Amino acid sequence: MSSQFEHQSVISGIGQSAVGRRLGRSAIDLTTEAAVNAIEDAGLSRQDIDGITTYPGGDNLTSFGYAGPPPSQVIDALRLEPNWFQGSGELPGQLGAIVAAMMAVSAGLARHVLVYRTVTESTAQGGGGRASVYDPDGAAPPNVMGWPRVFGAPSASNWLAMLATRHFHEFGTTREQLGQIPVACRHHAGFNPVATYRDPLTLDDYLAARMISWPLCLFDCDVPVDGSTAIIVSARDTVPELRTAPVYIEAVGTAFRGRYTWDQQPDLTQMAATGAADHLWSRTSLRPADVDTAQLYDGFSILALIWLESLGFCKPGEGGPFVEGGARITLGGELPLNTSGGQLSEGRLHGYGLVHEATVQLRGRGAARQVPNARVALVSNGGGPIAGAMLLTAEPPD
Amino acid sequence: MSATRREVEVDPLRHRERFGPDGENDFFWLSGSDGLLRFWTCSDCGYRTHPASGVCARCLSRDGGPQPVSGLAAVLTYTVNVQRWVADQEPYVIAIVGIDEQLDLHLTTNVIDVDPWAVRIGDRVEVAFLHRHDLYYPLFRLVA
């Protein structure tokens, strides 16, 4: 077997809790639901789980539903006895927790790691949206998010709107082009029974939507939801014991290049995605043309567009023409994008909905939204200075 | 450097967060008391490191401190915030400006005293300080 650490792990199980707007359920309730579903999906029992990790860890209540429960709470709730555990947000993207689990497996510390990402932002924000969890006369944290916040930019929509403005300026990208991403995501959500928003969305609807932060409108922003996703990462030599055909990890991209800020990068049309993408392709002989479906981080539509460029599906600056008309990124096209509806329509599961969907597709279980003969899937997470990527395959590496 | 630089009289933001303190960049938020914008500047190589971290990011010298710049800059990118994060807030401009003296030195800021929808990339701007919450926020006006 290959000595590449990625090849020593598989994704053996996936599970989701209920996902939706203002479910009014606690983070630990949703997390244990997803975890039990994933363990069962893998054909394992909780006694088999000897590792546990999450992004970002910390505290659910003080983070206004951004963090799920810390591993300590899940360990106790499920009476787990892990040989290794960790919760951290200081990682290359949200899927960095999956990479950490793979490292624990390849280091021999664990055989079956429960990885989860839980959000209860919809319930935490209540009916008031993000404004309800923002003290506009408070003290901004003295960190990379604090610098823009004191200038009336409390939301990532502001920070990434400036990325979009610069991209529009340098390359002639248009709202009509960018809007194809949320339109395609909504189309795909129509085939996903658990997606949060499933009604058709037209480009005209998009162009008429209220502006949030020019040039980003309501439909450029993902949908805060409550929900938990669980992924079981298992040692590859356990495959014979598994219930379901596993998904293999061909390569990860974890490198960081540039400035870890939202506003100091020399090229304001790029983000940390460039470093992570280059690193990923340096660890595999597969190429962008081999990818059957892309599940790219779409916390905002512009992020998915920049990821398309960074990952080499098109050249830098050509994301607009690449998605123009929408056919290429829609089911039936050459690169179906975010086939569950993505965060823009399925809901903001913070990267893990995309990992879940890549696994569904590679198992051939996408039903009405299945990409025919999907064998290779690319998943990316993060925006701005946050970035991580994984290349997943249906067949074992080597 | 303009000795006659006007302070900002009306903040386009109804509310404004404070920054820090963080023990390293507190000078930045007080610098405008005399109308000058300052960055941590290396005494050995002259490079401006922002945010300040006690060390020159280019040559690793620890010998440096706040030094003024002209306050002139160019709009590198911007957004017009429309969403009402707070009640009754009118649209305003958030911009990233590039400081004239050093190409890779950016500030997120507000461009003020202008129709928010009239700001464009490449616009020349000059710092104007807003005194609020006992801090001096470096905002920018279009250069006439």
C-alpha cells in the first residue's frame, strides 16, 4: 500500500441530523443524532469509535451557534472511550478536522474516528438574523476579523463583497455570471429532499433580490441553518468489516500561502484557496479534468467561483465565463457543482454538507441528483484566509 | 502632509465598534490625535509592518516604531453596505485602500463625504480622522 498518509484512511460512514431553519434543538441533540446515523451507516458500533474530533470546538453558546458541542460533551453523551480526541478551529479549513482524523489513523492512535461539524446559527440568531448577535458599539476582537469590523463590516458578506468588486473590475465578471452559481445550486436542491430551499430560482429572481453588500445580494449568501454532519474516518485495513463501500482519500491540500488576513493579500482577487489547491495537486497524479463533480465551498457564491479558478478548472479571472449560462456547472454538464444544493440552498453546514454530498455521489446514492458514473469528487472548504481541499475517489488509490 | 486636514464631523455609521486593545497596535488607534496616520516602521530597512507585531516582517529587526505617512492612498476595492446590521442605518462605503508609500500596505476603512454609489476602484483618497469612543479611526475622503 502507498506510503502517502491519505491512502491509509477511508471515509467509512456518513450521517446527518435533521437540517433546517430554527429547529429549536440543542447542538448536542443534533450532533448525537448525526453521529449515531454515521456509526450505523459504517456498520460499526459506538464501542468501535476510538477517536473523535470537530471543527472548531469551543463553546456553542458563546459562539452564537457557530461552534457545535466540544468533543468532551459528545464523549460523555455517547459514553465514548477515545484513544485520541481534539477540537480545533486552527486548521486548514473546516475539513482540517477530517485531515486531523486521518493523521490520527495513520499514526496508529485510532482506528475509527468520529468527525462532526454542528451549527445552530439559525436558532441562535432567531428572527433577527445576524444583527441579533452583533453588538455594534462593542469591542471588536483584536484579530484579523476585528480590523474590518470597526469600519462597519461585521459580516463576511462585506469582506467577500470586496473580493467580488475587485474581480468584477479586473476581469469584467458580471452579476449575471456570478448568479449562475446560486441558480445552479437551487436547481440541484430541488432534487434533494432535505435541502432547506427547494423552490426554483431564476436569474431574474437573483438580479431582482435585495442587495446585502454590493455586489452581493441575498442569494449570494448562504442560508444559516441548524444541523449536524458526522463523518467516520476509518483505517483502510478495516474495509472488510464495513457495511458500505468506502470512499477513498486520494489527496488533501492543507498548505497556507500569503497573508492570514482578509485585506492584506497583494492580489485582492485571490485567497488562501490558491495555496491549498496547489498543495492538493502536488500530492496526486490526477488532474482537474479527472474530476466528475466539484463540491466547492459556497458560503458566498463568489467563493465557489474563486475556488473554481484556484483549483485549475479554469484560469485565474476566467471564473465568470466558465459559469456563464450555467450549463457547465449544472447536473448534466461537464462539472456538476454542489449537487446537494450547497450552502446556498441546502443550508450552511459549514463545509461538511459538501463532504457528505461528495461521499453520496461517489457511492452512487444521489438518486435524482446522481452524477452518472461519479468516480472522482473534489471538496473544498473555506474563504478568505481559511482554505482546505480534499480529492476523494470511489476506487482505492494505487 | 496636510496641516489643515479636517476631522470627520459626522460618522456615516450610527454605531461603531472599538478595536482591541491588543498591546501592539494601540498607537494606531490614537495616532490621529495630531492628524497623522502612522504605521510601525522598521528603523533598519524602512519596511512598514501592519498590523504591528514587534518585529519587522521583512528583515526581522525588532528596532522600529510608529512613523507617519502622508495619508494619501488609492481605493483598491470597495463595497456599498446596504444590509441593516443596525436599525435605520443608511448605505455606506467600506473600502480597502492601498497606502501610497508602500504597495502592500492596505487598510480596510470607510470612504466618507461622498455618494456611496459614486466610489470607484482607483479613486484617490486622503485620510480624515474620526474621534469616537476615545479612538481616532482613520477614514478616507476623495481627494478633490
